[in-house]
Amino acid sequence: MGREVTAEHLKARMDGGGDAHENVVAACRYCNHQRHARFGPNAPDPSTYGFYVLLMLAAGLWMPDQSP
């Protein structure tokens, strides 16, 4: 999974979120996948998850299998 861009639904479709532009943002495929794969139906809201990603990046632990 590389750095491809994908559509991230802020409120998941399975939770009633739709495809309206207010509910869809661009996210790298890895981030989008990890948010849901790691936390499942209890995935954190986008702001909380964004903070988590920033902390992991600062620690050098985000996307360890990818080159910069």
C-alpha cells in the first residue's frame, strides 16, 4: 500500500455517512486503511486520528515500510 490518494469518509458509509462533499476528504490510502483496520468500528474521529498520526510521524513510527 503506497501513498496513493483515496477518499476518506469522515462518517463511514456503514455508519450512515454519505458521499456528500462535506463528508469526504482526501487521505493517503495507508492512513485511510490503518484507521479502520486498527480500530475497526471504534475508529477514532478524523481529528483524533490525525493527532495520532502526527505523534507517530514525529516518533519515526508511521509507515515504517515506506521510503520517505
